[in-house]
Amino acid sequence: MWLLTVPPLLPLLLLCSGLAGQTLFQSPEEGWQLYTSAQAPDGKCICTAVIPAQSACSRDGRSRELRQLMEKVQNVSQSMEVLELRTYRDLQYVRSMETLMRSLDARLRAADGSLSAKSFQELKDRMSELLPLSSVLEQYKADTQTIVRLREEVRNLSGSLAAIQEEMGAYGYEDLQQRVMALEARLHACAQKLGCGKLTGVSNPITIRAMGSRFGSWMTDTMAPSADSRVWYMDGYYKGRRVLEFRTLGDFIKGQNFIQHLLPQPWAGTGHVVYNGSLFYNKYQSNVVVKYHFRSRSVLVQRSLPGAGYNNTFPYSWGGFSDMDFMVDESGLWAVYTTNQNAGNIVVSRLDPHTLEVVRSWDTGYPKRSAGEAFMICGVLYVTNSHLAGAKVYFAYFTNTSSYEYTDVPFHNQYSHISMLDYNPRERALYTWNNGHQVLYNVTLFHVISTAGDP
């Protein structure tokens, strides 16, 4: 049995050299994250994450070494430019002194041991002009040693660059692009094979955009193919009906290329989710779940959640009509809410996405009004203890065993007021609306992988 920690895949906004893919996301604090994957001959999945705090191009060890060598080459080039200027200047000075030295030598030979006072003074004055020559010659000597040292360094650099080129292969840009894209596709498939894991870490926030009011929600379709990177945006927490659909994440960041959907019934809260082409949301002033299909621009089905509180009866700690929160994870569609029968404790219900009927429910025992926000990963409900600064992932409920545990996973609330928090299993990332900022978090899941022969 192998114990393996694998960070999630996040959507690609930009990759060094303009490469495209679906596995990276830029973070001002954390930098780029580059993942590699492979499959052993026996079919076992091997994943590797390389995460130093540099650019994506420097994530690979050899690429980082190549960058350092190129910096050395630049430094050597600058040093040689300085040497060239200095030696040229000194050479001109030596040449100008050469005529003076020949003249002095001729006069000394002609004097034949006797000099008048006037001639002696003239020679003395001329000799004083030669005094700087000694320092120039000393500089020449030092420069000669520097040139020898630089020549040796250039020889070493050439050898190192040749070794790296041999190891990495002499690939052109197009070849490298295809290799990177193929590698990312293999990684995505590899991560999918890993299946589910336990949450062990949440990264620092990655701010995507600052847009809208203090409360709202934004999301991508958890069931869409990787080529579909549409983003949906819903500003406000009650009575809203306008949904903006952006063509890509890049368009969302720029605020361009979007269409508008006008819902037939207003929403309540911010716990909406887009799943397989439809929006699931809580109808305002009711416990009704609405399934709105974007392509047909129509409501496919709506159904009441039996006994579910609404209209700020059992919201999260921040209020905002957040009584009902819809989520999607690796196993399907969920509703998180509470009822009077459950004494205000969080209820987790698995929903049939076609009929919206409750398949099964769990009483977690955690008071919903004490929860900041919550999200589902691999059938586990994770709850934060606050929507304000200083929050952490404090509680986990496991639906497969109907058990819970208290956790202590740090959660950096950068803008001090989270009103939406949702997990996207396709990208293995947390989407949040934080005080008017649309923010992503990277998550780290702990996997236990059974190998052949394990019990």
C-alpha cells in the first residue's frame, strides 16, 4: 500500500510560453504549480507534484537549472562588456604613452651622462606624465586573470547547457507544446483514477476578480467537459433573477463575451450550483428547489424539500437567506439545510438530479447557525467555524460511515467575509465569494492507494 498526497487540478488561466491546458492556475502568492504524471507498465498510476515558489517554467528541476545557467551567461556577458570597454580605454592610454617613452629614451641616450638643469626639469615633467601607467598596467594584469577565469566559466557553462539539452531533447516550440499538453491530459486522467481523498490542506486564496456587491456566487459546470470553461455569475443573495454566463474564465476576468439569463423565479441565498447544464437554486421565500436548464431557458423541475427551513430560519452564521445550500461532489448532487425536527442541526441530503427527490438524508449534529459555510468533497461535508477572518475547516461529517470528527485545517479568509463556498470536483478547487471578490482555493487531498496484493 502506498500513501500519496496529491494536490488538485485547477483550470489554466495562463501557462509560460503561452501553452494551453486545464491543470494550472496562477497565484500571486504561491506562483505557478506544475504537475506531471505517468502510468507504469503494470497499469498503476504515478502522480508527481512539483511546487517551488517560482514560475511554471521553473517548476521542473532541469528547467530551473537552465534558467540559473542562463542568468550566469548573462552575467558573464555583462562582465565581458565591462572588460572590453576598460581594456580598450587602457590600450588607448598605453599607445599614447608609447610615443612619450620613446622620446624620453632617445633624450637619455643623447645626454651621454650630462644634463642641464633645464633639460633635467623637462625630463622630470615628462616622467610625471608616466606615473599613471603603473596603475594601468596593474589593471591590465588583473583583467588578464579575469579573462582567464571567465573563459573557464564559459567552458563550464557550455558543458552544462549541452548536458541539459541532451537530457531534455532538442525540441522545437511546437513539439514542447504538444508534449506539455499530452502530459497535462495524462495527469488529469491519473488524478481521476486516484478517486477520492480526505481534505488535509487549503491553499492561500487566488483572487480572480473583484466584481459585484458584498454577497453573491459564481461557478462553473462540474459535469462539463474540460473544453467547456463557461463561468456563471449571480450577484446578490435574495430576489435576484439575472444570471450572467461568460464564455470562458478569461472572459469573466475581463468582463466580456457574456449572455444574460433571466430566471422565471427569484433566488434566495448564494448556495446555487450548476450541474450538467442546469442551475439548481432555492426559490425565494420558499423551501422549493428549482432546476433551470440554460440551453432551453426553462424550468425542468421544481420540488419542495420536506421540512426544510427557509427565509432566514436556519441560515449560516452570516445570514443572507442561506438556509439551503446546494453542492456537487464526485458522487453527485447534494442539499445542505436543516429542519425543526433536527433542532437546527445541519442535514445533508443526496438528491436525484432529474427528479429532485431526496435519495437519503443524514443528521450531522452540527448547528447550522454556528457554521460559517460548508462544502462537500467525496461524500464528506466540511464545515468552517466562521465566515469572518480567522476561520478554519473545523468539522467533517462522513456520509459513508455516518460519523464525524473535528478538524483543524487552516483557511485564509483574505477579505474577511465569505458568503459562498463551494467545491468543484472537475477542477478540485474551492470557489468562494469573499466580500465582493471572486476567489479560488487549491485543496490537498490525502489518498490511500491499494496496490496489487494488498488485502
